[in-house]
Amino acid sequence: MQIYNTLTGQKEPFEPLEPGRVRMYNCGPTVYDYFHVGNLRTFLFFDVVRGWLEYRGYRVRYVQNFTDIDDKLIRRAAERGITVKELADEQIRAYFEDADALGIVRADVHPRVSEKIGAIIALIRRLIDQGYAYVAGGDVFFDVERFRHYGKLSGQKTEQLLAGARVEAAENKRNPLDFALWKAQKPGEPAWDSPWGPGRPGWHIECSAMAMDELGQTIDIHSGGSDLVFPHHENEIAQSEAATGKPFARYWMHVALVQVGGQRMGKSMGNFWRVRDLRARYHPEAIRLFILSAHYRNPLEFSLEALDQAERARQRLANFIAHLEHLLQVTAPAEAGGIPDDLGARGAGATGAAEDGGAAGSAGTARAAGATAATAGVDWPARLARARAEFEAAMDDDFNTADALAALFTLARDGHKVLGPDSPRPWIQATLDLVRELGGPLRLFRTVAREEPAGDAQALLDLLVEVRQYARSVRDYELADRIRHRLAELGYWLEDTPAGTRVRRGEPAALRGRGA
């Protein structure tokens, strides 16, 4: 497995500090407002990274923080006439509502800054004692000049960083690049007691303290958006490594920005789409497909047209799964040998290395079961093994979700051509199992199950399908099309197959307002 490391500027073989275990930290949201698609890309992608590491057999401890005390929260709470804690609690609940709806698995730990004040103060004390930080009034600043490796993540010297740098202004700094570890309380602001007087943590120190408190002094992967490289992650490295004398993170991963018309999506730009607004228009897996359609280190251009395309792509995969499920209903069970439990075993081990032997063995089982198939000349088990290999190779190559999805779509295209009512049942079952398995680390194919109408509604639906079939048999295509179109408007889609007409349930919410 290869990972692009921002710290070295190149792909490197992934070797965690402890074999078989991964310690991973992601910079989470500042919870003053609902999160938008630009934020979503980071949170969703690193959930996929976690999923793939687990697929490869690693035990992952994943930490994603909430920044629940910050200038933005203080201002927004004052505007609304509520406390900072009330605002943070509300927005954390909202974050989980949106993230859960999109299939983002919750981290093992979601620490809040307000819950880690003790660890933050202890880390600041250590930096002061070691001469890396200084007290100025009630503030505490990190002395950038004392850390000689400052700038190693962004690859720039301090004078380059200073030119146009996004740094906080303060009259009592020794150096403009020095950054606040502790901020003295201002009137009306929430504060905690400290050796330097009442105040609150600076932005950067919180992540170092939370990551080390939950994961140890050296972690395997530290992740976030590319906009955090400087100053946030640069400052995290400086304060963490100054305090411990050890590397803070072995791999630094950063997701490129989401853009709108070539400009960064952001609240300050006024060009953002909240995730909860998109949820009302699109299927959650369409949103996931859109986010994963480009390599994470490439900018992602947002548009509703791109999401429409992602919805159509989702429907293609959902249709393929429904096609396989339908075939399993109309094909006879295998007489001997049964259905393979896992055609092409993933080969995940503690080291994350692929083992292709499992694929060959299971493929052989399916091949034997299908020896008398009508699909003569087609080695479908070998095609499944190739699909797995292509998918895994893409994901192992710096989590290339775009190529991994391409492998799934190509398999679906080929499967529609090859698999039919006369295909060996083990082939069909193995294909369905493989698609669901590979979709697992991408958090896909969790909501494609058909919703069947019940009782009288089912009887009426069956009657309409029967009437349409009769209309087609007497060449009354106008009536047949009218029935089909009216059912589609109600969310029931008819697909004519060699085995008969198949009915599947659509998702009207994904179609509203888009002329579908």
C-alpha cells in the first residue's frame, strides 16, 4: 500500500509504527454552523481511508475532534443570544445527523476541546519549561525561532511563510509568526483557569494535545484539508515535536479543496452548499459517489449537474445489484457444491498484504459449478478475480477511489451482458457478494434494497404490469408506455428482461425538482 506523504512530497510504502495497528487523527469541524460540501470531502474521504485500512486487516483507532471553543463560536453564540456550549451542542448533534445520513462511520473517539483543557494546559507548561514558549501578559505564545525545523511540512522558509501568511496579530508577540497557545480572557468570553490567568486555548495547541492524549506521542496518520497545511499543521508539528523530541506523525495526508467555478468553496466566499440541503435533493450514495469520483489530491469542481450525473451513476450500480437479486429469484439453486461463501477472498492480513490465492480457489469453485452453463466460452470467475485485483490495486495506490469505482462500473457493464437467467447461480451469487464486499470500505450499497409495496398495493401493481404486458402483446405501445411512465412518476420502475418484467422501487426524493 502506497500513501502520498505531504511531509516528504512523495508516495511511500505504508508502514505503521506498530505492525497491524493504525493510529489516525483527523481535524474535525469547528462547530459554529452546519458543515458544507467542502468540509464533507475531508470527513467522508478519511472515513473511506479508515474503511480501506480495516478491509486490509488493520486495527484502526480513529480520532476526529470537535473544536467547540473558538472566535467563530463566540461571535455566533452572541449573535443568537445563547451560550457557546449551547451552540456547540446543537451543531454537534446536527453534524452527526448529516454525517450519519451519508454513511460516515463515527470515529472511535470524538474529543471536544472543552473536555481536554487539562491536557492542553499540561502541554503548554511543558513547552514553557523547555524554552519553546513564553508568557506575555495573560497570553502564551510559541517561539517559532526556537524550533529550527519550522516550515518542513509546507516546504518553505520562515521568511517565505511570513510573506502573506495567515497569522494572528498581537502586540506582545516577539515574532509575527509566533502563534498563541493560550489566549487571555476578554470581557464576556468563556474562560478556564490556568497558571497564566483565565483564558482559553489557541487553535493549534488543541489538536496536538487531543491527538497525543488519545493516540500517543507519535501517530501514524494525521489528516485534514489542504488548507490546513499552513499554519495549522505546521504549528502542530512545531509544538508537538518541540515538546516530545519525537516525530509527531509518520504520514501527513491532505485532501484538495472543493471548488465552485474555479474558486474555493467556503462560507466566506458565499458559494457553499450545506450538506443537509443536498440531502433533501439527492440520494446519500449519489453524494458519496460525487465526492469519490476524483482523486482526493485533485481539486473537485462542484455543480448540481455533477451531482445529477452522480445520481445516474448510482442508479446504474443499484440497477445492477437489483438485476443480480432478480436473477437469484428466477434461477434454480445449485444442485451440488452450494454457493461459494466468498468468491475471491480479499486476502486481508495483519500486514495489509493481498493474498491472491483465495481468489483463485474460490473462483475455481464457481467455475466447476458452472461448467454446464449456457454462457459458453465465458470465464466469469476469472472476470470477478480481475475486478477484485483492479479495485484493490487502485485503493492500494494512494486510495485512488476514482479508479476503484471505474473497476466497479466496468464489472457492472460486463455483468449485464453476461449474466442472465441461464447463468450458473453460483456466478450470480458470487458477483453480488463481490460488489457488496468491495462497496463496503467505500460505504456504498447500503440502501439499495428494494422497497416492496404491500397488500392491495402489490396486487394493483401486479395488475398494471399484466395489463401493460397484454398491451405490448397486441402492439398497443401507446398504452404500454403510458402505464410505464405513470408508474415511474410514482416511483416504480419497470425493466423488461428475458426472464420477464422486473419492478424496482425508485427514490422519488432524489428526483424532485430535477425534471426526472
